[in-house]
Amino acid sequence: MNIVKYLIDWTLVGLCAYMVFNGLLIFLGTTGQVQGSEFGMLITLANQLSIIMLWLALVALRQILRNGANSKVQSES
């Protein structure tokens, strides 16, 4: 059972790292001034969604690392 939990944890870490990378790419690609109302609205929406994606990925990564540290301390004692 510990092997399955270990694999799931590392899969989640990999997915979180991918989300951070992808969110940064979208954020950097949509940062700046644009002209045109509909296009500007879509770029602004993509920018805001990338910020939300970054935040969620970092919170998930922090939670995974915190839970991993807690389980490591519990297994040592």
C-alpha cells in the first residue's frame, strides 16, 4: 500500500509542476497591452485563469509536501 501512495504522491507532484509551468507560460504569453474589445477580453480572461491555475497548483504542491513531511515524521517515530 505504501508503494501505491508513493506513486500517487509523485504523480501529483509531477502534475503540479506541469500546472505551474503551463500557468507561467500562459501568464507570460498573455501579459501586456492588447487592442480590440473582444480579443482584449479573451486575453484578460486567459491571464486571470492562468493566475488561478498557478495559485491552485502551488497550494496543491504545498499541501502534498506538507503531508509528505508529516507522514515521514510519523513513520520515523
